[in-house]
Amino acid sequence: MLNVLTPEEALRLMESQFQPRQFVTEDAQVGDVLAEDVIASECVPDFDRSTVDGYAVLAKDTFGCSEAIPAILPVVGAVQMGERPDFSLTPGTCAAIPTGGALPEGADCAVMVEYTEDYGDGTIGIMKSAAPGQNLIFRGDDVKPGDVLFHAGHRLTASDVGALAALGRLNVRVHSQPLVGVISTGDELVSPEQTPGPGQVRDVNLPMLLALLTQWGVKIRDFGRVPDDEPLLLERVRAASEQCDMVLISGGSSVGQKDAVCRVLESLGEVLMHGIAIKPGKPTILAKTGDGKPLVGLPGHPAAAYYIARLFVKPLLDRLRGEQHREQTVTAKLTESVNANHGRAQITACRLEQRDGETLAVPIRSKSGLITQLARADGFFVIPRDCEGLPQGAAVDVILNH
Amino acid sequence: MLNVLTPEEALRLMESQFQPRQFVTEDAQVGDVLAEDVIASECVPDFDRSTVDGYAVLAKDTFGCSEAIPAILPVVGAVQMGERPDFSLTPGTCAAIPTGGALPEGADCAVMVEYTEDYGDGTIGIMKSAAPGQNLIFRGDDVKPGDVLFHAGHRLTASDVGALAALGRLNVRVHSQPLVGVISTGDELVSPEQTPGPGQVRDVNLPMLLALLTQWGVKIRDFGRVPDDEPLLLERVRAASEQCDMVLISGGSSVGQKDAVCRVLESLGEVLMHGIAIKPGKPTILAKTGDGKPLVGLPGHPAAAYYIARLFVKPLLDRLRGEQHREQTVTAKLTESVNANHGRAQITACRLEQRDGETLAVPIRSKSGLITQLARADGFFVIPRDCEGLPQGAAVDVILNH
């Protein structure tokens, strides 16, 4: 077969053929990818603040004080939240201050209320000496103008949304999420709601791929199931490629179907890759339309479609939305040896177990099982194509199913 | 302060006071939590299938064959995808079969097309002997009726959605996602879009909490910001608690504000807890309305609000939606010692670094920094309250920011 690439070559091809989309929005949501660096233009905090409830004082007024001999200071004011104090401290005075309150001029530290006593006569006793700067966070302590908080390509977490809000930068430019169309093809497929007739199977790939894409935060469009009818498939894929930024076509399992998907992709654009040297997942096709959109033909077998989506579609999507793809893995120790075929990478499903403080990967020995790989596995690992197998006890990087 | 609980007591209190909601839907989506066990009622696959493209044969017809001496068999049919073969094999014959095709009666294995030659005269040469069962997956190999696939309380991943589709069980009963209302309170707060005046700060908690809840898959309702005005706050919290299944009120930072939130919660239900022995995050309040809904008062400091949401609000939400809460952590080695205060748990923000194949946790030494903890940390770890600190090199379980 022409154009069978290694997994590494396939990833490099995607990187070289597809560019981050230029569309950006200025309404950053969690999960969006930054289209620009975020550089602070102001100080956080923007004023000197107390980190405790208590009293703003001059540290030197408290030197040497104790529970036995408190420093007795008249209260000259109370700091209000959200206001700049309209008074200042002179030596030998203090002011009530809440956590987060702005430090009045003249004060240089705050004393926790727990170490004070209110005598009720307008004076406060300070029981513990304080050092200048104590219990304060100064203007710009956290961030100063010019500090780079995030680089373009960073995917926003909820805590990042908090940081952007603190800086007034929720309007940062982010890549708009691509719209991905999904089509399932194969004469043998019936809707998951239907009871399959003889020789038929329920269509797993369409709901599974839509669920995966939902989790990845992209926009989805369901183009349904198409029987093994080339003109019909061509029409459906063309419609999807016109409406969407990327199209996934899964199936078919038979030789004729595979050829049909390939011919359809050839007639709609340039086929860049026809097969990946990985098992399962070899019958994966990548094409590019005239206007630069990726069309991906995925294997019909659901477990294979799932693995290829995780290993190749996700990085491609991340490329389109400007994100630096990074797969999070769990390192685990193989409970038994696993054989592999030289010449192609091999995907092995596994369960994870915790035993004696170690994370163990238990390979799932099944034939082309669907459920065993989708429902009963915790994840999978990839044995590189130049490796003939892994011994018991070897460390593997497990990609968790999600 | 009355009713200050340890973190463990707080979690047990939530478990004992709140029950999974009874509302279920029958339209399972990725991220939903199962309200029932999923037990297979049929076989997967439902018929004997080939796992290769090639020819269905009787194994004994191939015994002893080789490239030099192929077994020559007449083709009596071609299996079509999605159909039960309308023919059967007699000894000494073969039939074309695609991957996933139903095995015709009489055949007991499949030979890959790569090991065959089509002579073009209606006969096929088989170059390699095959064993009975080879390249087949039999009816029920993957799942048999009665097999338990998932237990109630399991949260559905995309691969699980695939498994449910394979079984025709996308209509499984799942807990409906709770609707959570969020209110932010404090005189010092301005909208993140505004430039704060003297003593004011941007409201970080409202957008951050909404982003967290979005990531957790629950439904959200934004009840906005309320100044430090008790009647107004009461009215807003009452409206939210009537409309939602759970309400989060963040702030205020000052003593007066804290008291106001507490009084409001007292007047709307029973205050179950007033403070957690954890730093930061002590001023956390948990109340229960007459109709059993949780109302949570979160600290005003955004980093503290974030930690409390991760450590306590998430388990509470999982309880409401029937999920077994499980926090995924990354084990890392401390690059330096960290002191802690005996008597309360301590949260420490950290960055993660990979060095010499090890994951290292670099504690972030900052005062009450916002950005340093939200944007510059990769996560945080908790030092238990009975521990006075951790030495350099100690292993910590880091909860990743998200």
C-alpha cells in the first residue's frame, strides 16, 4: 500500500501540512487556547493590603511589647473594604483593618486581631511585637507590569480563568474552536437504538467520536450513517467538508468500503497518507481539501477508531486550534510480558491496579474485543515499532481512556 | 469559632447530610454518572466474525500447504457486510470474507488475503496452513449476557459511551446534572472588565467558579455580585436556593461580611459547619436548606476559594450526582522542605518539573499571592494537620490545577 507512514511520520506530516486557524474570538472560556501571550500591564495587587483581620500599626510601636506589657495605641480609624483610607497613621496610633483592606499611609505592618485586646475606650493593646512588612502583601508583590503570565498556545484551565479575571484580561484573544463533522459508513451498521439483524452491528463510532470531540471542547456536527454507496458517501463528505473545519469518516471495515472512502477523499482533495504502521489502526487515511481542511478516514473497528482518534486526531485538532499538544500519561509497571510485531507500533489495552504503592499495568489479552477494550480497560500503551516486545516489570506510559 | 471541623470531618459531614439526587434521565452523555448497573443482555459480538480480510475456510483443508504447495480451493461465495451468508462451506471450498464479516456455516477459520492467491479461474490458493478458530472472534467472546459492565456511580467516559452504544444501552439511567448557582459578595469587588478604583479589586471568584463548574459538567447559573448589604444578599441567596440544587456564595473577606454570609445562611437553613481547619480556606461555611439543598460559603480570597472548591465542593457535587468521588493526583518529590502549622491542614501551591526521569514538586513561596497560585502553579498538595512539615525529598500527592 502506498504512503503508509510510521506514527512519528504521521504526526510530523500533520504538523507540516496544517496550520493553526486564524479565527480568534475575544471571549475566553475555560478550555480555549490562547492566540496571544498574556503580559501583565498592571500590578497585582494594586495597593498594599493586609492579609489578616486586625490592626494596622507602625512596627516600631510594638517592639518589646508582650501579653504582660502590651503596647497601648489609640485607634484613629477603621479601613473599609473597597476604599482607600481617608486617614493616615502617625507614630503611636493604630487603625482597624480587615483581610484584604488597603494599608493606611504611615502604617508598615498589620497585627492579627488574636494578638490584640480592645479596651473599649478607644485604645487597643498589642500583645506581640511585629516586624515591618508583617502580614502585608505589597503592591506588585504578585505580578508586575511586563510579567508574562501565559504564552500563546496555552490551554486555559479554570484557575487560569481566575488569573485572567484578576488582570482584567478575560477578553484575551483565543483561537475559536474548530467545528468537526463526523460521518459513519458501512452497510453493516445500524443505529445504537436498533436491534441488529443477522450480520449487522450497532454503530459505535458515531456516538463515541462525538463524545470524544465533546470532551475535547470542539464544536461538533453529526452527519449520521451512510451505507456503502460511493456517490452517497461522496455527497455527504462534501457537504461536511464545506460546513466544517475538519471531517472524520469512520469505516468501512471491508476492502470495498476502505477503497470507497479513499476514492471519495481523493476526489475531494489530496490524500497525504494512506495507512499508519500501527496495530490496530493501520487503515487510517489523511487528506487535505483545496482550502486546507483535514479529512480523516478512521478504521471501522471501534477500538481502533478510538486509539487513532486519541493518538492522531487529537494532536491534529490541537494543531488547528493553536495548542501545543501534550498527552498526559501514567507510568505503570507491566505485570506480564507483551509480545509485539517488529515493523509496526502496537497498541495494547490494559487495566491499572494499585499494589504495594506501585501502579501496575495488566495487559488485556483479548482478540479484537470491543467491550474489553472500551469498557474494561483503563487505558492503553504503545509499543514502538522497533521493539519486539516488553518484559514483565517494564515501565510503560499508559494513556488513560476518557 | 463554633463548628470548625477537620477536613476529614467536613467530608464525612457532607456524605452523611446529603444524598444523591433522585432525578434521572435516560439520555446518557459523556460525563454523566450512572444511576444503575449496566448488565449485558446480549452477546458481543452477536455472531462469529472474521478479524481479517481474506477467505473463510476449513482449517483442515489448509494443513500442510505452503507457498510451494498451496491448497487450491474453489470459491463458493462472498460474505457481504451486514448480511448473514446465504451459503455454507463444504469441505474443500472457501469463501471471500471481509473484516467483520459473518463466518459462513461450515467454515472454522479465516486466512488473511496476504497468504492467498486469486488464480482468476474461480479458485484460490492458500499458502499457509491455518488453525481452527484462527482470525475469528466468536459470538459472545467479548461480552455475554449477565456480564456487569459498569456499576451505578460510574462516570461515563467517551470510550464508555462507545461500549454502551455497542450494547444498545445509550438509554441507560443517569443522574441528571445538578444546577449550581454562584454568587459573589463584597464591597471591594468590581466586574473583571472594570478598572478597580482605590482599594477595589476585580471579582475573580465568580468567573473562576463558573469555569470550574463548567469543567465538572454541571449546569450553572450566574447570580452576579452583591455588595456587603445583608438584606440584598439574603434576597439573592434565597432566589438562588429556590432555583438551584446547590448555591456557592464566595466572600466576603472582612469580618463583617463573613458574619453577614453566616447570618444569611442561618436564616435560610441549618448551618452545619462554620470553618474548616485548613489553611488557606478556614472561613468556609456549609448549610442545608429545609428541602435538603447545600449552601456553601466560600472564602473571599480567590486561591482559597479555588482550593476549597477542589477539595470540598467537588466531592459534595459528586455526592449529589451519585458519583464515587476520586481525586486524581500526581506523586512528586519535594525539592525543598516545607513547614506547616500543627493543628490545621496546610495547602501549598507548587510547580511540577521533570528532572532525570523524576517528577519534582517545587513549592511556591509567596505571600497571599493570587496569580502565583492560580496562574503560575501547576497544582497544590495538602500537608495533614497532624504533621509539622515535610522534609526535602518527601513524596507529595499533587492535585493538578484545572
